Amino acid sequence: MTEPMTEPGPVAVVTGAGSGLGAAFARGLLDAGFRVALVGRRAETLEQTAAGRGLVLPADVTDAGQVDRVFHAVVDAWGRVDVLVNNAGTFGPTGDIDEIDVADWQAVVDVNLTGVFLCARAAFGVMKAQDPRGGRIINNGSISAQVPRPGAIAYTATKHAVTGVTKALALDGRAHDIACSQIDIGNAATEMTAGIATGARQADGSVRPEPTFDPVHAADAVVRLAQLPLDVNVPFLTIMATGMPFLGRG
């Protein structure tokens, strides 16, 4: 783990910071000396993650007005935004495409794609205008941004779309010293993946348990990405449980 900084650290915004990977990311950045704004829907879980550190900002990432207010609050408090960790997401409905309700599809799109867009949009504007300018946006993709799981069309489609957002931001950000990375995580042990260790549906129709790993390792990777100088970028990073069947999927 990187030693905390003695001077006031760079400013990071983490969405979905109340639980799971977002909580691990926020804690990792706080431990590394970042000033962290924790964003999520539930104030109580954000407070638990922050444990008296950071700036707790309850908000819904699917609401443009709420997202803008978050970034205004961060700039008011600390003067800038150096890192955005776009983490908020949901797995959504499962089943064949004809079994998926349109409203459930839209709800996944709203969080996993539009939420990423809205937060990146707000961060990008701040990073362009601040002095010194620039910053880094880290999108939480997924192994499913590369290869789908069976019966997960909404999650898969939105995570593939996040890859397009990452590529576009990495390109468009160059002129403004804004770098963009994506971390694709496979089977970190969180609430969202709790069932995988006991049984996950496979492409051949079988259900088998899969290995998981401690989210602290994904958090360490995010901290290292956040600490990179802006003239260096890691566009895509995959971190996964060694024995998961990802490399055999498809």
C-alpha cells in the first residue's frame, strides 16, 4: 500500500462509494492521501465508508442536476478535481432478451451508461478549466465489457458501451491533459458477486462455483492508476481471480 501524503493530496471523486468496489476504491484513495468525495444514493453507507474522512455527497448519478451539484460542491470545498472513479453500476435483470422488461433495461442503461456519461461530463469540464489543468477519469468496466455472461444482455451491453466512452474520452482528453483509463474486474468478492462463489451459470448451461478475490487488490490497482502522471496512461487494465473461467468463455 502506498504511504499517505503529508501535503494536502489530490482530489478524487468516487461514485457508488457506499459499498462493494466503490467503498474499497474510496478507502484505498483515502489511505494513499487523496482528498476523496464519496458519492452514492445512501448517506448512511457513504458515512460508514468515509469513517470521518472525506466529503460525503449523497446523489443519484442518473440525475444530471444532482451530478452537477456534486462537482460544484467538490470544487467549492477543494478547488479542483484530479481524479474521477466512475464506479456506480448495477447488474440488472437476467434472462433471454425476450424476457427482459423494457423498464428494467432502461434502468441499467441509466446507471451504467448515462451515469458514467454525466459524471465524466461534469469532471471533464472541471478538469479543462482548472489551473493546473487536466486530470484522470477511471471507468469501472467489467470482464463483461469484453466477454458476456449468459443471460445478462443489459449489463453486457452497457459495459461494452463504457469501453467506447473510455476510448472517446482518452482521445478527446489529450488536448486538455485529461487521461482516461478503464479497469475490467472479474470476480472481486463483493455483495454483487456473492452468488458466484456458490454457483454461476456457465455458457454450456451448467452452474458451477467460481473463485473470487479480495477487492483490496482492485483498489490497489485503482490507486496506482490515479497516481500516474498525466503524460502516462493505461487505457485498459484487467484484474481477475486467477482461476475464473474468463479466458475460456465464448
